[in-house]
Amino acid sequence: MIKTYYSDKNIRLFNGDVIEILNALPDECVDLIFADPPYNLSNGGFTCHAGKRVSVNKGKWDKSRGTAEDFEFHYNWIAACRRVLKPSGTLWISGTYHSIYACGFALQKQDWHLINDICWFKPNAAPNLSCRMFTASHETLLWAKKDKKAKHCFNYQLVKNGDWDSDFIKKPNKQMRSVWAITTPKNSEKKYGKHPTQKPEELLRRIILACTAENDIVLDPFCGSATTGVVALKYNRKFAGIDAEKEYLDNIAIPRINDIIQRDDLFELHQEDTLKISENKAEYSLLP
Ligand SMILES: C[S@@+](CC[C@H](N)C(=O)[O-])C[C@H]1O[C@@H](n2cnc3c(N)ncnc32)[C@H](O)[C@@H]1O
């Protein structure tokens, strides 16, 4: 039995542990999962922000518990996602070298089919302070499906011919390659405060438009400031998000979602009740 923490037409937010909540969802109920799990990098290092030396620590939730335990965590949430993903659905995972190999190995062990790995290049990444290594300026995104033979959604024409003008690597009307140049979140995306690992809306716009149709259900099991939810709603998709920290949901995610919901000019709200949720698990369904 799980309670929704926040709900409105086309959206449900859940507060709690990712595994507990995923285990309460029905089988094969979502079309796309975008997961931005802990990177396990908050171990006392330093980075540069606005010209100043600042701690890299993101929060207790991001601390590494050692290679074996970190792998077990990633293995378990990925397995829980596998059950709730439709056969035609796809899973995206973002990470840096601290976490992405563990996630990739978990995918391999669970027989997922890897469709692409994307290099998300950040042209405005923070400089390196030690001057003893290359400046970290990318993250890796893994894109996978449950079965090699499954027919997954890829909106080829839109990806090739769409408006991706802010990416200097993407040439108009040419196929999109697997290196994407997208800057870190704009100030307007942080008006309710900044989540320590907030993703840019442009990154989610690309993924959601490429891999879903209108009305599809998008799940983000580590939704933080709900970047995925904001973009899903903007483009007429439905959204379910999970996060363990109430603070992020209350202070950033819900105000951002409310801004979108109130902007009727941005999209047509669908009339049908699409995400039918009951407090009783037996009746609980995330309906398409
Ligand atoms: C890398 S951040 C995601 C940021 C998000 N993509 C955004 O744009 O704001 C990971 C999130 O996972 C949450 N988290 C960490 N461990 C969790 C767990 N066991 N269950 C649920 N949420 C968890 C954290 O609170 C954090 O907000």
C-alpha cells in the first residue's frame, strides 16, 4: 500500500524509497523510464562553482557505500524498473564514471538490450581546480530495452529534422549522433532553488520527444526537482515520479509542476482520467 504524495491530472509523485514504491506499482505499466540515480560521488572532494572552491557533496543519499553495496543498490532498482516497464518501453540511465559502469553491468546481468550510450557534453562545465587532470565535462546516458526483439519507440523523423538549434553538434536535417552538446540548467529552471544534481530541461526534452508518443506514461524513479515531470507535462505525456527527500518534492518539484499545470497556454490538458490511482494496491493501476 503506497500513498501518493502529490497528484493532479496526468501526474503522481511518491515520497519514499525507490524499491518500496516501484514494488507497489503494477507490472508493465510505464512506457519510458528516465533514471538519474545517485552518482555515489559525494565523498569529500572539491569542485569549482562561480569561480569558488566548493564541496562536491550533493547529500547523504549520494555517498558511496563501497563498490559491492553500490552495485547491489543499482542492480535492485534496475530490476524493479524492469518489472514495471512495458515490453515496448525503454529505460534511460544517466551517470558519471562513479556509477555508470555499475549500472551498465547490472543491465548486462539482467539481459537488457543496450540500444545506445550517449555522451552528453556540457560546453559550460565547471573548470578543474587541481590542474592535474582533464576537466570533467560529460555524463553518460545508457538507453536500453528489455528484449532485443521488442519494437521500441524512436521518433526518427523528429529527431533528424526537429528543432535542436541550441546543440552545435547537431546539423539541421542530418541524423542525430550519439554526442549531444547541452548546457547545464538555465537560471529560469532554478527559480525555486537548485537541486544539487538538477538536469537541464533540454536534455529531457530530447529524450521524451525521441522516445515517447503523446499520452505515454513517463516514470522517473529518482525525480528530485522533477525536471522529467515538467518536460513530460509540457509535451502532453503523463508522469509518475519518486523521491526519498520530501524537501526536494516540497520546495522545488511541486512548485515547478504547479507552474506547468497552471500554464494552459502551453498545452491541451487531456480530459480522460489517465492515471487512476487508489490507495489500495489491488486496485492500483497506472492506466494508459
Ligand atoms: C541525481 S538526483 C536526481 C535529480 C533529478 N534528475 C533532477 O533533475 O532534479 C537523485 C535523486 O534520488 C533521490 N534518491 C536517492 N536515493 C533514493 C532512494 N533510495 N529512493 C528514492 N529516491 C532516492 C535523491 O533524493 C535525489 O533527489
